[in-house]
Amino acid sequence: MARMMYREAVLSTIAEEMERDENVVVLGEDIVGGNGTAGGPEAIGGIWSTSTGLYGKFGADRVIDTPISESAIMGAAAGLALSGKRPVAELMFADFIGVSLDQIWNQLAKFRYMFGGKTKCPAVIRMAWGAGYNAAAQHSQAVHQILTGMPGLKVVMPSTPADVKGLLRTAIRDDDPVIFLEHKALYGVKGEVSDDKDFMIPFGHARLTRAGNDVTIVSTGLLLGFCEAVADKLAAEGIGCDVIDPRTTSPLDEEAILDSVEVTGRLVVVDESNPRCGFAGDICAMVAEKAFASLKAPPLSVTPPHTPVPFARELETAYLPSIPKIEAAVRKVLSYR
């Protein structure tokens, strides 16, 4: 085992896969230098420092600095994937998918189906997402609820450095397009990771981070840590919470959630996407439909309000689900007898 930051897990996994397979290429805005140094020793490797050193090691043919055009990046990734390469393309902020939705939604996601399964499209699209970074309305959004609703895409949301290693390696080796969402507020978080260069985590397998028999809490990304803090606090009072990290929203490990609710009878879903047509509502609906007889209380969701992400630090803090809000929701479902 090794200990590293979330961003280091991203970088090291990409480097290991590029060493293993010469067809793996990376592309994106400013990924070579990020500091005007063209990949030299002072290069930071993009604003998130997730491609530092790749240019010097693998060269311009496999580490491609692109123009500031998200549609061009996605179009290039699609073409590379169809021609036998395994592109790992970076959108600097997930918010920028708007100008490249045709390439993602109508091209990447549908090639396998439109060509009758006769071709593969092994593209990984990495995006930094999420609030808590004081980056305002156009650089702080959650987009997983949009992308999860697009058939043909696999959507991955790692919450720990260990999950980054296992899930990113699975994504790069997958023959279908994968959206890999990295919460920007987690880049500096440290954790233990496997040294095994073939360590992989299969898609559609949730992770149980806390165990208890009273309430099921489902969350991912930055807010997962908030949920774990609530579970730890309540455990001291004799209240047990199952905390489930789905890891992937498509495919979704419905079985893990339903099995837990069948024991606890209570569900709280904590998510950073907005409440209307959001991921939390989707999980609550799924449980209400498939485990209604097990429920002892109405499923509750804890989400931001249906507004853009505010810029002011105090407003952003109020916008995001918080530990007190999550605790209040858990206590509310426990109040039903």
C-alpha cells in the first residue's frame, strides 16, 4: 500500500496505463504545462496538477495540448477511440459539457448502438466538478444527474484516492465511453492506495463505508465525508447508519441500496445535484418503487436548493448540504415509528 493524494492517484494511474498500453493517449486544455512551461520541469500539469510530467515522459504524440474548445476535445476523443486508441480526455470543468453535448450524447454514447456492436468506443472523459471551492456558478456545478440520464455512458464518481486508482484503471481498460467525475474539493485529500498495477474496481459495485441497522444513507463525492461524520456522531448515541457510496451512478448498484433499506427501513439520500430531476430523487423513487413494503418512514433527500451555485463563500456554504442538515434529516426519518 502507498499513501497519496486524490490528484496523485489520478496522475499515477494514467501514467501506469500509458506505460502498459501504447494506445492510451491524453488530451485537453493546458495539460502539458499549465504554467506556460511547455512540459518543462516547472510545469504543473494543468490547473489540477493531474498530468504533471506526462509530456516529458511520453511526448507530444501521446500528450496533446488542445485549443480552448471543448467540442473539439470531445470530437477528437471520439475519433481517436474509433480508430483504435484509448483516449483520456480532460474537460477542465464539468460545467463546460454544454458546448460538447452533441459529441458526448449523440456520438460517443451511441456509436456502439448505431454501428450494431461492430465497433468499440473506449474513451474516458475526465471532469472536475462540484462546489465548495468558491468558484461561482459556471465552475461549481454537479452534472452527474444529466450524464447519468444518457444511455450508453458509464458514469463514475470516485470519493477516495483508492477508488480513483481502481475505478480509473477500469475506465481506461473499458471498451465503452466512461465519464470520470473528480470532485475538485477532494484533490488534496490523502488516503491509502494499492500498489498493484492491475488493481481494478468493477463498475456497479457500491462501497459500504459505515454499517448500522437504523438508517441507510446514500451519498458520494465531497458530501460522503459529511455523511460519515454524521454516522460517527450518531453511533455514539447507539444509532447505526449504513453509509453507501455508489461509486458509479451508471451502472447503479441498486441491490446494495435495496438490501440495506430492507434492514433499516429508512433512507436518506445526500447529493450535490439540484432537487428537480436530480440523483437523490431518482434513488428515492427507486426505493419507493422496489422496497416500499420495507419502509418505516418516507425517503428523504438532502440537496442544494434549485438555484445556481452562489459565489459568496457564506452563500455557497449555505447552499451545500451540511452536517447539521444531514443529521436533521436522519433524525427526522428516525422519528417515524
